[in-house]
Amino acid sequence: MLTNQYNFSPNAVTVTQVVANLGAMAGGTIVGYCSQILGRRFSIIFISIIGGALLYPYTFVGSKSVIAAAFFEQFCVQGAWGVIPIHLMELSPGSFRTFVVGTTYQLGNLVSSASSTIESTIGERYPLPPRGKTKRYQYGLVICIFMGCVYAYVILLTLIGPEYRGRMFGAAHDSDLAEATGHEGMAAVLHRRERMGGPDDSSDEGAPEKRTHVNNETV
């Protein structure tokens, strides 16, 4: 878009991309921190709305001022997508937590892998006056439509979904993980020993292995 539609030089394109990436880093950090206070859903929806409002200057400004728009647009993009992974982890059951987050992102990469081809194909339907022998197309319009649809999709799914901010990920707070690690069973055994005044594990160090029968249970 920058080279074909707005005739940016290679140096100007590089500066724009660097500034946009700095905006993405700032957005992921700041919005991610704020989501701990304001909530995941609110942060994702709010920053997506701001990003949607910035689509016009991001895709239709043809001067060097687009650099500022690129910074704030990528701030919003990474601000929203930086919160989504932890939001998905908090929504997912312990046994499938990493599977859900990883698979979701890879499916997203799969779906978006053809986006550049689709954008260029649709962009050819909106030609601009050629510059010499170089054909020019209105790629900014296509990018604006694509990003607007993505923002709307994210806002809708986040709005209708639940939120479990602050969910604990440790074994003591996860029934599936506790069962897999035996944490729950060991806690029950130690609790019974304490109630009956039996010896704890530390008193058995160096002693021969022995079996204790309590209430017809072998410990």
C-alpha cells in the first residue's frame, strides 16, 4: 500500500514499519497491564473500538502523517491481541489450557495465510490512475474493510463470552491437574493422619518401609 498507492520510498516504508512495531510493543504492554485492573473483556472491546476508529487515518492518509496513525493503530491491534491469550487461558479447563490457546492461534494463522493474496485480488477491482507504466490500486480501502471485519468479529465474540479474570492456575486450584498429580489424594491422606495423631512423613525417614492400617485403609 505504501509503495504502490502512496509512492513511499524504501526508507519511508522502513521508518513506518519500525514506528508501527514500537506502537505494537507499547500497546501489548500497557493494555495487558490495564486488563489486570479493568478486566479482559472490557480491555479487548474498548481498544478494538479505538482501533476501528483509527482505520480511516491508517489506510487513507497518503502523507508522512500516516506514520503516527500506524503507531496508534498497531498499539490498538497488539493491545487487543496481547490480552486474548491470557483471556483464553483463563477460560479454558486445566487439561486443555495450552492446547486451546496454541491451536486457536495456529488456526488463525491458517485462516489468514491467504489474506495478502485475497487483498491484492480485491484491490485490483479499485484501480487508481497509473504512474507511468506502474499500475496502481486502492489497497488502503481493502485493508480498511478487512481490519474492520476482524475488529467487529473480535468485539462480538468477546462481548457474548464469559470472563474469569484472576483465575488461579496452580494444582491446588485446578481439579484436573490435582487429580493428575495426585495432589488431592495426598492431601486427604495427610489430613487423616493429622486427625488421628499418626506420624508424619518426616518421622519415617531412614526407617524401614512399613504399612499402616487405619480404618481398613492401607496408607
